[in-house]
Amino acid sequence: MASGVIGRSIRRVDGEEKVTGRAKFADDLGVRGALYGRIVLSPYAHARIRRISKDAVRGVAGVVGVFVAGDLPSGGAAPSSRAGSLLARGEVRYAGEPVAVVVAETEAAAQDGLERLAASVEYEPLDALVDPEAAAAPGAPLVQPDLSGKSAEALLHAALRTEEEDAQGPSNVTSRVRFSRGDVGRGFAEAATVVSRRFRTSVVHQSYIEPHATVAEYDPYARRLTVWTATQGVFYARESIAATLGLPETSVRVVPMTVGGGFGAKIVLLEPLAGALAMALRRPVRLTLTRMDEFRTGTPAPQSILDVKLGARRDGTLTALQARLLFDAGAFPGAPVSIAALLLAGAYRLDHLDVRGQEVLTHKAPVGAYRAPGAPQATFAIESVVDELARALGHDPIEFRLRNVVQTGDPMPNGEPWPKIGLRDAVEALRKDPLVRPRRRAHGGEGVGVAIGGWLGGLEPASACIRMNTDGSVHVLVGSVDISGTSTALSQIASQALGIPVEQVRIVSADTDGAPAAGMAGGSKITYTVGAAVQAAGADARRQLIRLAASRLEAAEPDVEIVDGRAQVRGAPSRGVAIADLVKMTSGFGAAHPPVFGVASQAITHRAPAFGAHAARVRVDAESGRVRVTEYAVAQDVGRAINPAAVRAQIHGGVAQGIGWALLERMDYDDAGTLSTGSFADYALPRATDVPMMRDRLVEVAAEHGPYGAKGVGEPPVVPVAATIGNAIADATGARVDRLPMTPAAVVAALRGSTGT
């Protein structure tokens, strides 16, 4: 075995090419003869398209084509997702919906044509449904009268399936979910204290550095479409492109490019449209969004309204939970209401609960996934109420949670038992942090808050292949995309499984023509699922190497071991042979042994939930309402930290994003559905000075089915942050802010006992 490679912090395998600028992104791709496309986006949230004048672009040098909906494939039934809707047909249903495309020889010509074409479009403005409660009301005008099917892109992160309630006739409510058990009326009657609150969260953009970019090329002779794109899942992208354009999946090749940040938003967006344009023009086409386009036509995290009621006995035992969740999906279904409902009710032991969730369509941009979709919103609500209940009963917030948190085998809201779970271990680890024990308060205006939260863990089958090279190095072929350092972890897993130095392992993320099957990079599942396949493929290749070595060394196979790239007889290390020499026995003219090629396919069906416990110290200026986070601590169950430095980087990055959720980030729409925060000049993000130094404790409760005990670590750290900061604000001021972000205006309003915006 390669000693100590699991659990050792090593440099990211892609680090050097990224910090030196050698990483190639989709917009860097040089494809000979490629054209540039620019998309006309609707300025209205709801309007009829009366006229689009292609003649307006005549005479613009370099323009080679103008396309409207009728010029491109329709795909038959009305689309059920943002990616499946190439261009608006007849009506626009959100501000930012693509209406037409100008394609030109140069980027400047495409921009010139775009401006002229956009000015020529005639709209008839219609009433827009922007408020999700109004849209959910019986009899509300339908946002998508011809909607066909449902989108589940947000659920791809957790692979969650739930029983849904039946719809009651045509409605903008496209999904209903309910979890219930016991008798909530009886539970609340048994409670000494009941807390009930309404919470609101805003639309939040993923704010990745790299805008969406896609290049497509069509070979009419081979009838093959090739798409180079920054996608988090090549096979899902291929499936979506093929379905939208009416092509067999075997006629579509998706080549993954370096992803400059995704967080759930780089799944499928421009790919079908770029493919359709390339097929129509018989030339390569490049589509790249501007930053303002990203805000207008991207797929942000949804707005939500959450009503939560929770009761507890005087001794601190929770008795009943009742909740109503409303998630605004925008113009197409896809909001993570099922995940939110399950996580809201899932972290605590409750004999009585009734949680109902609805997804509603409005005339706003369709939503997508964002790191732990649905979980930050749900956790903000439930953890705020739990904290308020603990304070009302006079209980320490940590001890109150320890009394009530779920453990392995407890029922989930859907009735299934929780698998092995380290939530209690994480809370106990946080209890040791100086931020919460002993409790210390510096001066007035400061407060400490705690919260818990986590993620179910994603599931998706995966395969992997391992090819040994004659120089002793290894190529590990996978179909996953690295967006968070997973290739580094996979290289460590392969190294450990094979018994060779990690420096000799190279991870190859291939395109859809050559890659083994893998799921989307999202939901914190690549290390858990693809890593398991890599471990098994490594074991397969290792068996083949041991067989070769036994023959070469004239030893029994059980007596052969592999240590640091060398096969040797146990107890007699001088009797050994380098792995490179073994591989040479399988290559070249006349070789007597088959090549060493490890193969494995895995379909892990058991989840590995990952939870964390957070604590924050904040300083609140009562006059201005400004909140500053001055200290932060995290304890997170990581299963087994394959690469501790990478795990800590995920935790620190998640907390930084969570501070944005908590205090700064919000996409604002006016009553007509027009976005008013359409650039980084208007949309606030955390700066380095907004993120404090933090302490982290890696709690290792090994996953039973994960490679070497590993589980997903990327989603959980963002989940409890907003709740943690909200609870710290309440500790500092005595006022509860019940909306995200907790802006200075909202904090001042809470201090004055009113609602703020």
C-alpha cells in the first residue's frame, strides 16, 4: 500500500494550471471558423411578441444569421425546463427570456446586430404574476398554460424522490409534498411553549466567476453534434441536448471544459441553443453570456416563504412541528421544495409533525440549483425557531439541541430510518469550542449564535477504469467533472487502492464518447460515488498486478503485497519487482500476458448524510443595523477526510457563501417583474473583510459505503450559516430578523418591532 495517502493534505492536481492561467475554459477554445452568437433577452416579465424585424439587422457587416423561435427545433410538446426552451414562442414569461439570436463573424458585429434587433422587437405588455402567494391562489392566471412534464434539475443534487399530493385542477402550483406523522394538535397541547413565525428568503444568484460559455459544431456528413461546455454533468447535458433537438444521444458528444465556478448553476443552459444554431448554419457557434445576461437569464436559487410552528415541553423535549413552505420556481418548475421540507423536519426527534410544501410558478427567471438547494432556506427557518424556543424555556442552545437531535435509526420525515449519521458528534465537538464554552461576552452589541444543518448526500451510479502504463504511472478514466477538487481526492483513492505513489496517478475526465458513466458533479456525491468506483477499479487492477508478480517472483498470490509502486514478497522485501516492469510484461509484440486494466461499476443505494454544527460571534450597530461577523467556528462530520486541506477549503468557502446569503445577497424584482439588481454594481457579495478567520473541527464518522469511509463535504457548510448569524443577532439585540438577507434595514426594523425590507 502507499502509506498515508488517505488523510494526507496534498496539493490540488489542477492547482498549478489554474494559478498560472493555463487552464482552458470554454470561451478560450479556438475552433476554426467559429461564429459568435448574442441573445436578445426580453425586457418584460410577461408580454406578447407582436413583431421581430429581421430586416433591422440587414446591412450590419459580419452578421450571417438571425434566428427566432420558428427557425429552430420545437421539440414537440411545450418545454418543461429553462434549457429545453430555446427561444420564446409568441409570449415571454420572464424578463430575460431569450427571444432571438444574432450570429456573426465577429463579437463586435454580433453586438451591433443585437442592439439593432432588440430595438426592433415589438411587445404587448401583459400583467405579470410576481408575488408567489398571489400566483398560488386558486383561480390565478396560469403562467404556463401548456406546461408539459416537470423539471427535476434541483433534485439531481440529492436524487430525492417523495410522495406528492395530488393537484387540485389547473394551477400555478406544479408540485406539492407532505410529510406527516402523529397528531400535531395533540403535540402542541402537550407543549409548555410554542413558537410560531413566518420567514422569507430572497432570490440568490450563484455568482460564479466564469459566465456561461458554450461552443457547438455540427458535422452534417457524420450527423454528429459536438458541444464544448462548462457543465457539471456531461451525460445529463448530452441527454438534455439530444431530447431538445430531437437527436439520438449517440449523435451528441459533450466535451467538458474547465468550470470557472458553478455551485449548481452550470448544468444545462446554453448547450441546446448553441447546438441548434450550429446545425442550422453548418458552422461552429460560440455563445457566451455577459455578466448582466447572467443575472437576467441565469437560474438562481429560489425565493421562499416558510411558516413554522414548533412546541416543546418544559424539560426541553420537542413535541410537535407544523410547517408550510412555498417556493417560487419562476417560469418553469424545478424548485427544491421536497428537499427543503424533508430537511426542515428531519434534524430533530418529533413524534408529531405535519409539513407541507408547494412549488409555484411566477413570471420571474426560472430557478436552478445552488449549493445544497433548499437547505439554507429551510434551516434558517427551523433553526431560528429552535433557538427562540430554547431561549423562551431558559435552556442552553447547545444542550437543547443535543437533547433533541436525531441519531442513527431514528425515523426521517418520510418514514425511512436515518442511516449512520454524525450530527450529535458534530454538536458535541462544537461544544468544546471556546466560542460557545465557556460562554463569554465582550460588551454590549455582541452576541453568539449556534445552529445545525446538513445534507442528505447524493446518489448516482458510476463506473471507472484504470489503465497501467509501462512507466509505472496510472490513468484513471472517469466521467465526472471536477468543480471542487474531486480529481485530487480520486487520485488519492486510486493511489491507496493500487499501492502506488499518488504522484504517479492521473485522473482523466473524458467526454461522453469515451468516459465511463458518472453522475453530475453536484449534491456532494462525486467522491462518494465515483470514488467508490475508483476504489473498486483499483482493487481490480491490483489483483491483476499481484497475479503477474506472483508469476514473476514464483510466489503464492496471498504472499505478494504492493508497497509504494513495488510488488514484493511479504517479509522478504528484497524479493520484489517494480510495477513498471510488471506492466511491461503485458505490452509490446509477443507479450504473453494481457494488459492490466481495472474496471468497476457501482450503484450505491445507501445515503451518507453529512451534518455540521456552527457558531458565530457578531457585532451589531443598533443605530445603523450593520452586522459584522467577528468570529466563526464549525464542526462538521466529513466521514473520512481524504484530503483534509481540501475539506477545510470546502468548509471555509461554504461559510463565506453563507455569509452572503445571511447579510448581503438578494435579486430584487419590481412589481412588474423587472430585475433591478442586474450587475455586481447592484448585487452585493461578501468581500474578504466580511469573512472572519474561522476554526474548524473535522469530525470523522465513517460512511459505511463511501471510499475509505468518505462522504460528501461540499454542501453542508453553507447550510446553517444564515441561521447561525441570525441567532447571534438575536443574542446580541433580543430581536429576531425573519428574512434573508438580514440587511441593515431589516435589522433596524426588527429592533423597532416592525417588518423591514
